Amino acid sequence: MWPSAIAHYWNGASTKHRGDRNPPAGAFAYWNISRYGHVGISDGAGGFYATSVGGKIGHVTTAGGGYGYSNNYLGWTPGAVPSR
């Protein structure tokens, strides 16, 4: 239905936290790295899980660059609520 991460989740989101590098766990984090954009899932501790971490699915921690890993970070939108 949606052609890309940037179209669906970022452009289509009603609530956006632009530039906020402190998303809660489970929030979707976005980067404008191509015409399709990129989305990851926040770990709530300054890092995220994504499909393009060193060419594979992985976890970027605060020590590994966190949200500063790309100069094109857009911000975050509410996402999945982690189970407790």
C-alpha cells in the first residue's frame, strides 16, 4: 500500500518528534538517506535496531554512534509498545 518507509511512517505520521534523539523503546526512528528513507526501532537507551547495520540486521548502541550514526536523522514517531 505504501511505497517506502519515508512515505508511510514519516510523511504519513500524525505525531512526529523532529530531531528528538531520545525516543522511547519501541518508537520508530527515521533517516532521510535515500528517496525511500530508512526506519529503525528504538531500544529506549539511545540505540536502535535496523536492517542496515554493517550490511545486515543489527543493533546500534549509544557507544556505537546511536542516532548520530547518520547526519540525516529526521526524528521519531510512536511505534510498537514493548511488552513487559
